[in-house]
Amino acid sequence: MAMERLEAALEKARQERRSVSAPEFPHTAPAANVQASAPVTELWKSLAEIRISGRTARKNRISAIEQSKLSAPYDVLRTRALRIMRENGWKTLAVTSPNKSCGKTTVSVNLAFSLARQADLRIMLLDFDLRRPAMHRVLRHRPDHSLHNALAGKVPVEKTLLRVGENLAFGLNAGPATNPSELLQAKATRERIREIQANFRPDILIFDMPPMLVSDENFGFLPQVDCGLLVGAADSTTLEQLDICEKDLADLTNVLGVVLNKCRYAEAGAGYDYDYY
């Protein structure tokens, strides 16, 4: 039954993607409640600020906060992703994986930090893995208000956004949503995203999505974003799983690339394993 549900969701998403010429929120769009009088910089400054300690960064493998040998793989990923996204005019990026424990959240967080080291960019990363949110654990910060409550209209969006530095913001969840699939496909969620884009104007808006093989939540949401990045784990993801998910991702949105994470035995000089399109 689960596989039949995924197949039905995928087919629906394919039909919806064929019926539109562009993603729903690829660029900054007007919103009904845009705070037009408040400068964007002031809106960013008004967000609650959190700090990531060196201990947290080391323990949770957040290596891209500062430029170093450890940040190099994410800096390469950043540079390639920026080039492709700029060439295509893409502003929104979804990061997903075939199954759990591939490290997609860690990759998302490090990519966000690497991008934010470019001071002229505003970067926002939202935890849209509403069934099993993990970003708050990676950052070691439990928010007062969950992002999924803002998507449902229960709290203002700005109360769920947390700033690191001047140009990086995260949308975290303190726990899972009760209706993740319905929430991701809801009209209200699309309106909240347009509101975020119009008010805060992030240069790149990243969504940390659920794994593709465990639920149908990606299939209703991914057609709305510009592109997707697929993260596999060298020690657990099979080539068949990568192939299936890459094809499904291509049916839903533009494939930015495939990242092979957790490569413990890469050949000398091989560096970070990735494939771009």
C-alpha cells in the first residue's frame, strides 16, 4: 500500500509539473502582508540571533562555518551550485536523500554556512523534514516556536526564524508536525514561503526535505522549487536507490546534482564525490 501511495503521488506530481511552465516560487514574489515600509536589513536584524559554539560545530560536523581544509568540500559544492543556479536564474533549492541517515541535514547546514560566508548573499535554510526534524539537534538549539506552526498560521513566520551572523537564517522545528504531508501540500504553506521571499528576500532559499523513499511528502512539494540536490550515503545507499530517486527527482524538479556523502575510503586526490548536470 505504501508503494502504491508513492506511485500515485509521483504520477500526480508529474501531471502538475507538466501543467505549469515554472515553479511556483522561484523568485521573490509579492505577498499580501509584505512589510514594505521596513528595510530588508532591519528585518534580518530583528530576528532572534543564535551562536554556534566551537564544541557544537566539532561534535556535529559543522565544518563550513569558517574557511579551512575541512570546509573545502562544501566550498566546492557551494561554488558549483551557485554557478548553475545563477546561470538558470534559480533561487530555491531542495535537499533530499533516498533514505534516512544519509546526512542530508548536515550537508544542508554546511552548504548554508558556506554560502553565507559570501557577505553579499542572504541565505535561508528551512527544516521541511516535518516528520523527523533534525536541524535543531545539529545546531543544538531548540526553538521556542516550530516552523510547522508558522506554516499552519498559528504563529508569525518571523518568530520561527533564527539568525546566525548578519546574512544567514534558519527555520527550525522543536518536534514533528502531526500532519506533515498535508501541511507541505497546503496552499497556506505556499503563501508563507512567498511571504518569506517577499519580506526577507533571501538570495537562496534552501529546504531540507524528507527522504524520498519513506513518504509521499516530497512529491507534492518539489515541483514548486527551482532545483533539487540528492544526497546519498556511501555506506548505506545502493546504486539502485540513487538511480530510482534521481529519476523521480528529475520528474519533480530540475536536478542540480547528486552528492555522495560519508565517503571514508575515497582515492587519494579524489576529494568530494559529486555529480552535476
